[in-house]
Amino acid sequence: MIIPCIDLQGGKAVQLVRGRKLALAVDDVLGLLDRFRGYPILHVIDLDAAMRKGSNRTWIKELCRRADCEIRVGGGIRTVARAARILSWGAEKVIIGSAAFQNDVINRAFLAELRRRVGRRRVIIALDTERGRIVVRGWRERLKLRPEDVVPELEPFCAGFLSTFVDNEGSMKGTDLSWFRNLRRATALPITAAGGIRTMSEVRSLEKIGMDAAVGMAIYTGKIAANRTGLGARPRK
């Protein structure tokens, strides 16, 4: 299944190459709800919050309020209180990245409190990876940790994972299917793949190994049609 991405920066929906170079920007953020109508899930990521450069809270609240599908929100969620607040706006799940790790180890205290407060089923943990290592702080800091090694320890705290292959994010070069196949062997929980996905062939290949595909640049540039065609199976519960 395809999950369209709405990445927010400066009040616009943007697409960045490897989280750094701006490739395109869309002013009509709310208009994307019509463009992506029919998709059962949307990812909304606050890039400003992730990079500690501000917040797109107003847009996130409006997207959650107006959407007729499941909204998953990530970016800069560093406290349990903020996670609970975003869920109160109508988000179905929160995506936790940097806060899941502290000093190159899993932040168990935070994750345990998050699970207690909002429930495991409302949490997705982001395993964004560059050159084989997990990256945090808006993809600016590379940890020593490899996603396949920490997934078993993270499973008790979440309903699934979002894994971005940052090496190819926004590049339209395609993603690394073999890397995702290896990650798939590490857990039975749902995984959403992201990072460089540009064709329906890749989407179908990911679907065959039990992964959804979070797609940004390929939809915004028209390489993959922004409609229900080729959606594939609904995500596993």
C-alpha cells in the first residue's frame, strides 16, 4: 500500500533531497487532502520541529481535523505530553524518532512512559538509516546503532516501524530493496518503507515482503499517480 507523505517546512509542504536540499514546495497544504483523497493513511511530518527550527502545529491540527483518513504525525515529538497532545488533535498514531534513543542506546524510560500514557498501538518508531546506521536530529546525527540490531528491543513499545533509507531519500534513484528485505527478517511487526521509492514496481516488491511504501517525491512529481490506482493491500493490524 502507498502512504503519501506531507512534509511540512515553513508552512509549506516540501520535498527535500536527503533531508537537506529543497527540491519542491507546495503552498496549498490543505489542498493535498483532495489530491490524496482515497488513500487510507497519510504521513504528516513536521520538519521544522524535527530540526528544532519552529513548528507547523497549526497546519497539523487542520490536517488532522479535515482529513477523512488515518493521519500519522511525526517530527520533533520529544516528550510524552507532546505526543498525547497531537493524538488529541485527531492523529491516529505518532511517529517517534530521535526521542527513542539517548546517548547511543534505546531510551527505555521515555518509551515505557509513552506506552503507559498513550498505548503501544498509537506509537510508530522511526528507524531512519544512512550508511547502515540510525540517524536522528533531523538526520544530522548518526548513531552507532543498526536498525536490524535494535528492532527486537523496540518491539514492546510500538505497533510498528517507519524506516527511511536516507541515502536515497528524495533522489528519485529508487530504493534499496535488498536492504529492506534484510530488515523485514528482523521483526514480524508492520514496517513502512521510505526513501527513494519511485515506481509501482518497487511498491509491489515491498508489498510482497509485507511492507507499505511511504512515498513523497514520486507522487509530487507525477512518477506515481496521486490516486487510488495500485494501492495494494491494506496494512496489517
